[in-house]
Amino acid sequence: MSVTKCLWCDRAFTPRATGGSPTKFCSAAHRKAYHAAVRHWAEAEIAGGRLTVAQIRSGAACTLATAASSSAPETSTGSPAPVSPAQRPGEAEELLAALVAALFSLRGDAWPVLAAAVPVELQQRIHRYFGPS
């Protein structure tokens, strides 16, 4: 069997052998996190005037700069611009779940630093929401 790396977390995994499209992610949570992040990036680029729906429709967006060379919109003070509210029911919950999944996938030194910054009450509420593992 072949081994490939997850597009989201870069960990090695064995893709399914049952047919269909090639597997690019090690889990459904990472696939959802990727698609949520790409959707948010595109929406921010459109809101910032760096990308148009016409470019996406025509395929011209493929020639635009990568996300690494662009930044989220900023206010005149240099701080990140506020994010627009969810556009449809359930979107905020989906995004929060994707964020939590991405945070739980952190490895190495990043997780202890992040966990120390999260208030204990919030940690307890997250634990109650997701249940014991």
C-alpha cells in the first residue's frame, strides 16, 4: 500500500484503496478544516478587492498570488479587520468545530503554550461539549 501526506497536517497516512477520488487528507475533520480555511481565505480576498467572483468563474484565480503572499484585511490601525457574521445557519458552528479540530491536531511545543492560554472554565466547557475521549 502507498503512503501519502495529509494536505492539512502533513502527517503520513495510508489512503483508502476502495476507489473514488484520491485521498488527500488523513481524516474528515482535516478535510473539513481545509475547505473551511480555503473558503474563508477566498471570501477575505474578495472582500479586500484582491479577487473577484469573475476570476474564480473563469479560472483566472489560478494565476493569482498564493495565500502566503496575501494577508487578511486590516483596519487603519494595522489590527485585523472584524470578521463578518455567519452567512447561513450552522456556519459559525462548522467553523468553530474546524478550528477546534485544527487546534487539537497541533503537535510539539505549540499545544502546551496554547492550552496554557485557554481559561480553565473554557477548557471545561469544551471538554463537556466534546465529551470524554
